[in-house]
Amino acid sequence: MLNKRLIGESATRKKRSVSSIGEVNSPAGHGRQDVRVVSSIPVKLDGAQGITRDISASGVFFEIDSDSKIGSVIKFSLELSTPGGVLNINCEGEVIRLEQSEGKLGVAVKITNQTIA
């Protein structure tokens, strides 16, 4: 009984520390496979630039000024700032949802391939 309590307390502490990085959204009940983390990462797509709203291991949602179509396969890059400089993650994925908001297009993408450059 004591071990279960310690494990539960440890898991609770870990959950709190992850939450301090950004809002963490549970995949349960939304058809998602992975936990999403709220983020603001620059995105480049066919000469256009945007910013992520959230990201997970299998997908990303970003807002951009250019147009897109559900079901299309797109290539884009995410630019992560690190202490060693900018790290580009080149991605390919399928557009699974679009949201129009305040003159910007929200694009939900299921990532099918990624490489670090």
C-alpha cells in the first residue's frame, strides 16, 4: 500500500512539472494518439510563415496566412531555438483540419515524416 501511494505521488509531481512548461492537453476522448503541448514555434511553408498553437509527437496545429486543403500532403519546417543555434525540423504531413479565424488559417497536420536539419 505504501509503495502505491509513493508511486502515485511521484506521478502527480511529474504531471505538475510537465504542466509548468505549457498547457498539456489530454488525448483522451478526442481521437488523438499523443499529448499536445501548447507552443509558439515558427513554421515555414512554401514561402509563407506562421506560428504553432500546439504540437505533439504525431501532429501540429499552426496558423498561417496561406491557403491549404484538407487531405493535401504538405511539407513544412519548424524552427526551434536552442542554446547551440536554430534547429530545423523538416516535416511532411497530411492536412486533417482547417479553421478560419481573424484572417488567419489554422491548419491541423498529421505528421507522416520528419528529419532534423
